[in-house]
Amino acid sequence: MTFIKPRPYRRLTRSWCWWCCKRAAMKDMFKLRDGPVDWYFCDSEHALNWLEWRHRSVRANKVLRMLPRERETELQGRTIEDFLIR
Ligand SMILES: [Zn+2]
């Protein structure tokens, strides 16, 4: 068995979409600056969805702030659209 050292720079060059959790290279993503925080999205449409939904309910706000792994548990295979709109 070979131990592969994690490459620390990957954390700085890749991110995930805060709307749908899809991962991509930061340079290809849509960046939204909100105060001191940079949020990343697949595209402007996902950024707009996120802006529209995040303050709509406590439930939506909670899930949209979760990291991908936590969110996977919460959504149980549903997409974020299914979860919010149902
Ligand atoms: Zn997305």
C-alpha cells in the first residue's frame, strides 16, 4: 500500500458550488463577494438561486450553509431544488 500525501495547494485552487455542491476549479467558477467572504458557484444562475433562497426560510438557510458532506446527509439523494421547492 502506498501512502499518497495530500497536496495542500488543491484546497486553494478547487472549490464547490454553494448552490448544488458541484466541485470545480475556482478559476472556472462564478465568484460572488459578500463582505469578507468569497462564495463560489457553477455560474451566475446558481449564484442568483442561492441569493434568492438563502434568506427565504430558516430551513433553506441552514442547508445552504452546510458543507458538501453534511448536505449530502441532509438531502439524502435529492437535489437542492427538490429539497427547497417541495
Ligand atoms: Zn452549481
